[in-house]
Amino acid sequence: MMQGDVSTVGLSGRDFKRLAEFVQGYAGIKMPATKKSMLEGRLRKRVRALGLGSFDQYCRHLFDEGGWDTEVTHLIDAVTTNKTDFFREPEHFRFLADIALPEMAALGIGMQKPLMAWSAAASIGAEAYSIAMLLADFAAAQRGFRFSVLATDICTEVLETAHRAIYSEEMIAPVPMDMRKRYLRRAKDSASHTVRIAPDLRSRVTFARLNLIEGPYELDLAAHLLFCRNILIYFDKPTQEAVVGNLCWHLLPGGYLFIGHSESIAGFDLPLRQVATAVFQRV
Ligand SMILES: C[S@@+](CC[C@H](N)C(=O)[O-])C[C@H]1O[C@@H](n2cnc3c(N)ncnc32)[C@H](O)[C@@H]1O
């Protein structure tokens, strides 16, 4: 057994390999050797919180003593990057407002049944609420237009934050001023410098845990808009193709898929045609 304290004794190559294989198998997230110090840094706090003295003890707890069941969400939280922003990659929101929504409205989408949008790696909800704000603005101008947004993520901790819908003033900086008035409510305690998404808008967004690599998804959803942004980049190519293939089953013909601007699905055999930068339409 490795002796010493977690602050002084690092993650061994063997333990890193075990953790990396587990994380890639479970969540699809690639963990090359260059990620070793990142993993070490992020897990150190968790190892201490569990009252364990070393990474070696942590791995035994996880793999050999049946701890993985309760620990897996913490491990995934530690390895995932949850960085997000309201109205991140604004070209997508311009495309939505200027092209996708007018086109869909002309086809009567959202009138008989609600337009369905899915934020498939939602993190703390900024993406889902940005979509909801834009759709709510559209609904205000189009009588009878209805919508619903589903936000999913593998990480339960970020989903809880998304559900609470409380954000720092700094975080909501990208939200246009007029939308802030309509869709954000200042916290009662002004010293907290936080705002909360207005109840009406919150009621349009539902949250669920979904692991994108566990397809086909048990999801009764046919989406018109599907955002799967800044997550494919963490997967290897075969996983990316399998994930987007599974997403296509939940995207209606004519519906739009948005991926991150730094991601690519070029060369994949999928029923999609590219219509703008990082925007694809289901054929
Ligand atoms: C960088 S954030 C992207 C958030 C948002 N889509 C955006 O572009 O701002 C990536 C999110 O993907 C989630 N994630 C990682 N692996 C996943 C998986 N296998 N299935 C579902 N979500 C996953 C992470 O928990 C994280 O919240």
C-alpha cells in the first residue's frame, strides 16, 4: 500500500490508467496521459473529502470495495469540464432567430404541438435558458406559438444548479438587457449579487440525467432543435459518430442540430446536411 499524504504522494501511473479507462468507458471522455496532472489536481479535494489518505486508497475504494456506485457521479464531476455561458457562440442564436424559427413558424411548427428543443450536454443550464429566452421572445410575437426545452447532462451536480436557476451577475452579463428585464429576477438579498430565472421561463425547461454514450436513449422526444455543443470534442471519433447517430433518432426531419464551433462531424455517415457553420439539418 502506498503510504503518505494525498498532497505529497501523486497519482501513480497504474491508478491513472485504471481511472482513465473507467472514465472513457463510462462517459466516453478521452483521458490521454497528458491529463494526469489535471486529474490529480481535480481529484485531490475529493480524496480528502472522503477522508482517504491517498489516490491509491481512493482507487481501491472505487474499484475493489464497491464504492463506485456512489462515487461515480463525483468522479465524473471531477473530470468533466462544465464551462458554459449564456448565449455562448452567438452565431447559433442569430441563426435560430433569423432563419430557423421564422422557417419553422411558416410551417406551423409550435402551433398545434409545442416546438421541442433539447440541450443535450446542458451543464448548469445557461444554454437551455438562453434557448428558452429566445423562444419565449418568439412566442410573444407569434400568437399561439408554444415550446418546451429539455436539458440533459451526465453530471447530477450541474443539473441541480441548472434546476435552481440562480446565477451570479457576472454570469448573466451576455444576456441582452431587454431580456434580463423579462426573464431574470433579482435576488431578494441584494448583497448576494445573484439573479434567478423567472418562474414562467423556468417552467418551460425540464431536466434529466442522460449519458450520451449510452444509446439508444430511453427518451420519448422528437426534437425540432438539438444543441449538442462543446462535448463531442471530449470523445474519440467512433464515439462522436455513435453519439450523433443516436441523437439523429430524436431529431425530426427538417430539425436542426447545433454542435460547437470547434467540433466537426465531417466524414460521418449521418442523415444530416450542413446549413451553416456548426449547424446541420436532419434530412
Ligand atoms: C463544456 S460543457 C458544455 C455546456 C454547453 N453545451 C455549452 O456549450 O456551453 C460539457 C458538458 O457535457 C457533460 N458531459 C460530459 N460527458 C457527458 C456524457 N457522456 N453524456 C452527457 N453529458 C456529458 C459535462 O458534464 C458538461 O456539463
